[in-house]
Amino acid sequence: MKLRKTSSDPTASSAPEGAGERHPLRLAHVVGHLTVTRAGDVTAWHTAAPAAWSFRPHRDRERLVAEHAARWADLRGRTVHLRVTHRPHAVGRWAAALHAAAHDPLPGWEDYLLAEQRRVGRLPLDDKVVMYGVSVGRVGALAQAAGRLRAGSVERALSRMRETVAEIGRVMAGPGMDAAPATAADLDWLLTRSIGLGLPAPLSVRPSDAAVWHADDLAAWTDHTRWTAEPYAPHLTVTGLRQEEPVTRLVTVLTMGRTALPDIPGAWGPWLQRLDQLPFPVEVSARVEVREHQDAADEIRKRLDAVAAQVAHHRQHRQPPPLSLARQYEAGQIVGDELSHGIGGLSTRARAWVRVAVAAPEPERLRDRITLLRDLYGSAVTWERPAAQWALAREFVPGEPAAPTGYTRRMPASTLGGSLPAVTATVGDRTGPHLGYTSGTARRPVMWHPWMAQEQRERSGLTPIVGTLGSGKSVLGGVITYQSVRMGVPAVVLDPSGPLSRMCAMPELRPYSRAIDLMQAEPGTLNPYRLIPDPSPEHYRPEAYAGETDPAAAAERAYRDDCAYAAGHRRTLTTDVLSSLLRPEIAGRAETHLALARAVREAPSGHRGSPRAVLDALRH
């Protein structure tokens, strides 16, 4: 016998037939960043800002973990629905912006950019979206009219929760969470990815400017999605429309079993963010009940009493207790001491149900991906696959209940603080040429725009590349130079070791580049006067100054001003070069600077000038 849960019902709502429901979700209303279910449960959704982990000192990492744990402790008595999904990066928009930034690209740039766009499109360029849904309460008497809540009455009831919502917002905005109220676009994307669990991300999103959605609006997310499940099947089948074509994915939901997590921070990194190292995106849903201190203490002490009674029973019969029981007794004493004498809210305990959804188009690839996920955690975490796949998948949808399948993880707030789901690899600016991808915290492409700092941020363009011997500094510099030159920006590379000179032999760069070996070059090759050319007179045409009273005179004046600027630039460069050749104790004297500046002014400052004239002036 097969159980087929189909049609557009992705959640198999338990509402009775004939109830007049317009959609199968338990979610009934969305007002701003608040969601209301048919039973009247209100949840405040917040979107976390990305946080950096790499290139941070150990002390900063410890502080980030402690702050994240403190925010969890501040949510005592509430239930939190943590959701992690992904939003694809617009590769086409990136390529268009990069093409617009190319000033005078070399021939073949369009073909090269098209190849780069295809290459980047095959990389995991998704932006991670981390959202927290914090329980606020119920809308009161309106909960008794489930399925018949009117829009106006819901909004009035929510207004009475203003202070509670504001307090939750202050906690979520604090350090460690850094989360802001979710926008309409965020909630739209969350519903799209939750109901279409495992399906490819849509290429276009629906308009989501409205801040209030009611029952008539929510059916738009469920009409074209179908979930199909069979009893005890290892996965469920999700079918939906993408670009008006049906797409099917097999989805398996794994749940976190026994854990032996290492200390965070450390070489292992945050335990929930570790999923970013997978070469494919996964969906995460965690239901966390942050316990009140007294409730958690009573529950744990009850369990400790049971363990102590078993130990006493063994001793009464003069039998040594089993080693496993002795370890439980010792660990229980530590936990009891934390609850009785713990510092602040870090002794807060929580119950969590952590699920990860893995999707693939074929069963073989799905099994391979599950194996990769389990290998990623090794013996630190066991990922189990319960039989109730349908019920587990429902948990990913906002407003749906938690599945009663066990696998409850009890942990202190400090362990929750080490999850850090919003941590990601933030290297580069996602706008410039593609340089490579990160390794370690997450596998993410790295784009960096060499001249954006000067043109848009009004900052210095000086960018040091630091690394040990053989770390790849020259290779990175060569890649940046290659990309910049193809975009039409001239570059000068000083490479004492010489390998980068072979870039001049590349077919696309050969007609436009020149390699100079300074050890065998002619004298005067680096003459500072020759490095700054004079402006060309044909660039100063009168028609370019048509707005002036005398265009010809204005063009002549601009040409003379630029010639004077070039001469001044040559004198400054020559002074700096000659000063750098002196010993520091001589170059630092005031009389040395005065004499050198006077000699540079007396020497010819034209394009054919020479430092020899400066030396002659110094002798006289």
C-alpha cells in the first residue's frame, strides 16, 4: 500500500475537510515581519547579517561565540525557528557590471567575459540567508476563531504586542546575532524556498513590496508545488514549476543525533556553519526551545537523582557501577554545578531539533551527497535519517509544527553560541574580476575590483598582498594584472625573480606588452623624466572648449597647464628617487632637502631631462 500526499498540498494540513481553507498552510497572515498561524501563534522573523570568521584573531572569535550565546540566553522562555537557505547570486548582473567597468578593453574581451560568466555560473556563488523566527505569543481570543481571523482584527491584536516585539528586536539586533526585522522580500524568499524544498532557485521573484499578506495571498506559494511521499521511503519527491517547466527533486531530511562537538572556536570552526564547506547548498531548519532557568534546573536535577539512585543501588550491593553510569554521574555533577553557580545566562539550557535537507535529481547523487555531509562531520555528529520524512520536511515551512520524532538535543547556551550559522567567507567585493575561491571556512568565489576603492569609495588604492614564501603572492599579482590589462587598464609589474615576465608572451597580451630586464637594459631605461610623458597637442582641440569665450585660447591654456603639471610631477618624482638613494642620516637633514630641491628646479624638467643635470647643479 502506498501513501500519496499530492496536489498542491506541501504540508498536509490537519484542518478538517470542508473548513473552507484557501491554502494548505497553517500560516494565515503576514504583517510586516510578523507571521500569524490559524491557531493565533505569532512569530517575529529577523534576518541576520553575514559575519566574518576568517582573518580574525582568536580573541575576536571567542568574543563572537560568547556574544552569540548571550543572545540565545536572552531569549529564555521562547521558541526560535532557525532557517538557513540560499539566494543565488546574479551572475548575469555581475558580468554586465564588470563589462561596464572596462574602460578600453583589449580585443577578445567579450569572448573572454562570456567564458568567465559560464565558469562563475558553475561555482557555488549563492548568498546564504539566515533567518530567526522568535515566538511572540498568541493573539488572544482571536485564536478561538481559527480559520476565520479577519485582517483588521489581526492587525489590531498585533499592535497590542508592540512592546514585546520591540524587546525581541533589541535582543536580535545585539552583538552576536546582528539581526534586523525581515523584509517582505526576505519572507517571500523564505516561503519560496521552504515550500519548494530542494527545487532550484527561481530566476525571477514576484513583487513583494506589500508589507501585509492574508489568506488570499498565501495560496500563490502552494498552487504549483506538489510533495509526494511513500511510507518509510528514504526521501520525498518535490515537484514544482521553474520557467514554466516542471522540475522534480528528491529530498532527504537528516536530523542531528548524538554529538561530541569539539571546543569552539578552534581548528574545527562553528559547528552549524561547517555545512558551508559542502560543494552543494543545503537547507537547515532548527527548532530551539530556550528553557527558563528553573524549568531546566528541575528537569536536569530529576535526571541526576535517577542516575544517583542507580549508583547508590550498585554500591548497596557492593558492586561497582558501570563505567558509562559513572561517566553520566560525573557529567551530571558538572551540569548541576553550572546550573547552581553558573555565570549569568550562559548556564541557560535549551532543547533543539536540528534538521538538514539534502536534495538531488537522482537517488545515486542523493546518496553521494548524504555521504559527503556525514563525512564532513565525522564522529563529532551523527546524522540520522528518520522514517517520517514528510513530517520532518514540514518543519522547514514557517508556522508548521515540529515533528514528534525524537532526536531532541539538550545543550547549554554556550554550545548554541558555537553554531554561528551566519558566519561566512567574506573575501573580495563580488563586483570585480573572478580571482579564485576560498578554502577553509567556506568554498566561495572571490571577486575583487582593483580600482573600485579609488573611484567609488574615495580611498587609497594601495593593497598589500601578504604571505609566506611560496604562498602564491606572485601568482595572485599576475592574475590581477592579467585581468586589469584585459579590461584596458595599463599595468607595470616589478618582478625581481622574473617569472611574471612570461605574461608578455601570452598571445592576447603579446602585441600590447613589453618585458624589460633591468640587469641587461640600456642606461636610462628607468629615467624618472622619461616615465612621465608630455600631453599630446591633438588632444586639446578648440571644439572641446566650445562653452568658453575663446575656445582656441582655452584649449591652448589647458595644454600649457597640463605641460606645467607634467613638469612638476617629473621634478617631484626625481626628488623622491634621488632621496631614496641617500643614506637615512643624510637624507633626513633639512639642508639636504633644500639643496636637492634647488638643484632639481635648476635642471631641465622636460621629457628628455636627466638626473645627470641635477648632479651637475649640485656640484656647482
